Amino acid sequence: MERNIDLNEISDGRLYGSNDMVKADCGSCEGCSACCRGMGSSVVLDPFDVYRLTTGLQTTFQSLLSRALELNAVDGIILPNLKMAGEEEVCPFLNEKGRCIIHPLRPGFCRLFPLGRLYEDGSFRYFLQVKECKKENRSKVKVRKWIDTPDIKQYEEFVCKWHYFLKDLSNAFGNGRDGKALSLAKTVSLYILNQFYITPYDSGEDFYSQFYRRFREGQEFAASILEKAK
């Protein structure tokens, strides 16, 4: 998700790597669930998030879509996000005590918060959002520990490839308003949903192996779409 932001207004002015210490640790969020409420459609899921949820909960993407997820356009491409419920817009995975019932499987967006990512030159760095988390007196923690994802380098490579893959497609036609652009956007959205979300992942196989097989096919598909968009 692309956002036009001024880092000086929302961050502490620093950029971080995965081995840096950052003041993000909120002590297990004891007594607070503010970031699990009122998030609208902002908690967008990537393919690894769906792999974690479908294999960890032993369910399907379609089943999640019927009760916990919804689809919305993100920079011209339709992607899934957590569906906030009720007047208070509560995360569907938050229990009555204000605790996450899927914490080991939580999406990357949740693992990252209150950090964000600044994408530049084919890569990214982390930054600390100083106005987003309601918890005061946070302590320092290493970025990679806070994100709590095995094999952080492989995960970051995946995040980069996925981000720039979507960005290239979105830049090609995502903001178009003519019939051709709208038709291509629909074709791409349907392809991405089927290729990376709806088609089941095998819980017995490493996610990255499955993703990169699909990704290579996706690159070929993207090349053909980009040629049509010219």
C-alpha cells in the first residue's frame, strides 16, 4: 500500500534495519487493544499471511473471506484485508478480553506495528510511527525480534519482491480510467487472487518454495499484461 507521507511528521526521524534496536516494545500490549480496533481496511494481507492463516487454522481462503476477511482495491489492485466488525470496528480475531486469538499466526502488518516500511531503490528500511501506538513508555527491542518471523532475510526478500511486483502492475494501469485499463486491472486482480490467495498452500511444504513457483508464473503473466498496457 502506497502512502504519501512526511516521515518527519510521523516518525522519530530515523530509519532502521532488522538488527537495529527500536523503541517499539509495548510489554505484550497488556491492557490495550487499540491497534486492533478502528483500522478500517488498512490491514492488507500478503500471500505469506494467508499461508499462515489457512495452514495454521486448517481452513481455506474462501472460508476466511466469508467471516474474517474482505476484498478492497489497493492502488488499483484488489487485495484481501482483515474485516473490522461492528460499530467499534473490532478485529475479528480479538476476543472479549481484548487479546488476539491467532497471535502466533497474526499478519505481517500486526507484527510490524508500530513500525512501518519505507520502500526505496528496490529495497526498504523500517521506521517508527511515533503517533500510532497508544501505549506509553515503550522499551527498546531489536527489529527482527519484534517482527517475530523465522528467517528474517528470506522474509524481507519476499516482502520486497511482492511489494515491487504489485507496484509495477499498479503503475502500469492501476490508476487508469479508460476501458482498456479497467479491463486489464480486473484481469490482474482476478489472477492475483487466484494465483496467490485462493489456490491452497501445502502446509507440508515450505511457503517460499511454493510462493516463488507461483511468482515466476506471475512475472510471465505480468510481462504479458504490461505489453498489452503499452
